[in-house]
Amino acid sequence: MKRKSLTIALIVCFLMLETMAFGQANAWENITHIFKENPEYQKGQVSWSIVDLKTGIEVESFQSEKRLIPASTLKLFTGAMILDRLGKSTVLETKVSLTGEIRRSKLKGDLIIKGAGDPSLGSGLAGSINADSVLSQITNALLRKEIESIHGDLIIDPHVLPYDHTVIPRKFIWEDIGSYYGAGTWGLNWRNNEYTVRFSVKSETEPAAVIDSISSWAKQLKINPQVKVVKGNPKEIYFYGGPFEREILAKGELIAGSSITERGSLPNPPLIFAEELKQYLLEKGIEIHGEIRFENTAEWKTDSLTSIKSPTIENMVKEIEFQSNNLFAETLSKLTSDYKSEEYPSGKQIGEWLKARWGNQFSDALFVDGSGLSRNNLLSTKNQTQLLYRLSTDSLAFSTFFNVIPQSGKEGTVRNLPKIEGMRVKSGSMANVRAYSGYFMDADNSPQAFAIIINNVNLPSEIIKSQIIEFLTQASKTSFTAIGLKNK
């Protein structure tokens, strides 16, 4: 009798487990069915890939070899390359030095600031010191030498990267270049290469918005506000201006009685830094009697004064992945190569790095920048999961890479996603593009790499995002091998 009861109990348990597995399979199939069969998704492009990290087998996919615009999920490639080539513990040093000699508290020579391409300089990001601390450090170093005046020039050397119009990747679009997220990559970056402008409209009788304020370090820029007043649904405000330009056009719309603060990209950060430093020193009682000059000082003999150190490369890559910082991605990817001219953009370096590491496995991918901002980048979801899998096989490097990817529902740009235990994910979005890629643990606690990209689907972004969230949620609840979801 007891044996019969035990048999019945085992059968019941088996049926319950089978029902649960069937329910999970149904939930997964329901969400994937929407992406595969909904007419709006069929008119656009949808792709996903899931790879088992234990075997390297692609256990689930849909059009995974289709090349699509990846947006900022491309930064997973960028971050991996930067960590590999520059080393996680490396720091960049902006060096401050002198020429000439000091007599009676007067420097008869030049003050030299040599940039190292540090994208964090003066930003306070990724653990770096803020702008005031940078200026104070330079000032205090001069005061320790008892220097009260400089009878020479302020020399800025940004030539670790080309100091020309190639600071902007050729494939960036015009409306992005003037905005903070399209900032150029300079040999001396400053304050995240951005400034802010506050626009306001007091009443409906006003013909256009006015500028209430602008960042103190950017007051020498000439902002031409062409921001119209509208009653509803205002267009975004964009800044139009290229590298080295002082005059910036601000164009867009604003509702009467409202105000907004927008962020633009500095057109010449090395010059902005030099002007701010010269004024700061003057306010602290140290006058520079010469001019601001830009020189390549690589062969100069100078006396070291101090240096401003960046955070570690690991912390700066974390800023790239957590906050999707385009400036950090572009600058650090350029610094991975000795040849940084216009004909060798940051994206090409990623392609060459992949080829050096894994041969032609990623030869069908197209990289034109290091940030994913260009719409000319093309990646398949299989490219992405293969990268994630390949990185997972290097146990020493993988722990660092894994930890620079934000946790779903907790950190960075994915903090507003549901908290899915064990999921690390990089997000990417731009007009008509939604993408997510990273790692998760499935229902069997088996580690998986995943990527999903959706392009050109004519549905509200909120709907697309909610359905991707359901995709990620159900993926984490699914046992892919148990329910036989394998490509044949």
C-alpha cells in the first residue's frame, strides 16, 4: 500500500514538473511568436541569438545572422578591446611641466600641459577628480615652487591624438555632432567635453526662447538661439556647430511658460581648458603674461611639475558600459592604436582586434566607430553572442569584463528594467533601434549569452521595450535544453 502511494506521489510530481515546463515553454513561445508573426515586426527587422556558455552552442535563434544596427550594444566590443589592449589597471596621466627657470618668484619660461587623451579629465566621472580639483592641483603645484607669475606662454599639447577635424568620426550625423553625446575625441578632453544652456519662454507673446544661463566655462561661445514657441509637442533642441567653431546654432521648439536645460558638445576642449586655467590662475594671484599656444612637445626638455591621473581603464570601461558614455568609448578605442588618423577610425580598430584574436569569425561585422552612435555600424546577434562566448572562455579576463556590464534592474542604463537575478545586460537605443545584449542564467542555472536587436518596427517604443522585457524575463525562466529549443 505504501509502495502504491509512493508511486502515485511520484507520478503526480512528474506531471506537475511536466506542466510547469510546458507552461514555461508556452510563455517563451508566446513572446517569440509575437516577434516572429506580428505584421509590424515582420515589416521591420528582428533578430536574436542565445548561446550556451558551457558548450558554445547556439541553443535558440531567430535570423541571428542578419546584420542590423546595434546602437550602443556595440560598446561591448569596444570595452572588451580596450581592456585587452590597454590593460585594466592602466591609468592615463595628464602631465604638467615647465621650461626656463624661476627667479624671484617669476617663471622665465612656459607652463606646459600635455594631454594623454584622458576622457575623464575634469569630469568627476568614473572616480576622476572634478574640474575645480584639477585646476587647484595645478595651482598648488606652482605655489609650492613659489611661482607668482609666468613670463612665458601657456602651452597646450593635445597631440597624443590628431588635433584636427578628425576628432569627429566621419559617419556621425550633423544633428549629433553638436550635442553632448556626439562630442569629439581630443588629446586633451575637459569636463566630459560638454556644456549646458538653459532656455526659457516667459509667455506666449514671446516670439522665441531666450538663454537664461550657460556653463561658466563656455561663456565665450556664441550661442544663436533659434528656438520657436509652440503650444504643444515641441521638437527637440539641437546644437549645430563643428570642431573649432565659436558660433553655435541652437534650433528647436519650446512651450510657452516652460524652460529646459540642454547639453552641447564643446567645439574645442583644449582651448576651453586653457582659457579656464589661465583665468583660474589669475584669480589665485598667478598671472601668465604670454599667450595660449598649441604645440607638440614630444621632443621638448621640460621640468616635471605634477600630473593628473585618470581612474583605471577598468573603471573607465565601466563608465562606458554602465552609462553608455560615447566620449569614453571613442577616445579610449582610439588610444588602443598607434595610428589614429581619419583613415583609421575607432571602429576599424575593433575589426582588426577581432581578427587578431579570432581570425575571420567576425569578418561580416561592420564597425565604423567605437560608440555605436553611427547608423552605419552593422552587427548580427550571432556576432554579439559569439563575442560574449569567446570572452567567457578566458577565465582571467572574463571576471573583469563580466563586472563592467550593469546588472538588470539595478545599475546604469538598465536600472529601470526588471531585476532578473544573474542578468548582466548592455542596452542600446536610437530612433527605430532597440537592442540588448549580455549574460543570464536560465531555469537550469545554466549560463547563457544573449543578444536581441530590433530595427525599423513601426510601433511605439514603449510597446517594443515592454515586449523585449518580457522576452528577457521568459528567457531567464526557460530551460532551453530541457524543452528542446535547439536549432537543427
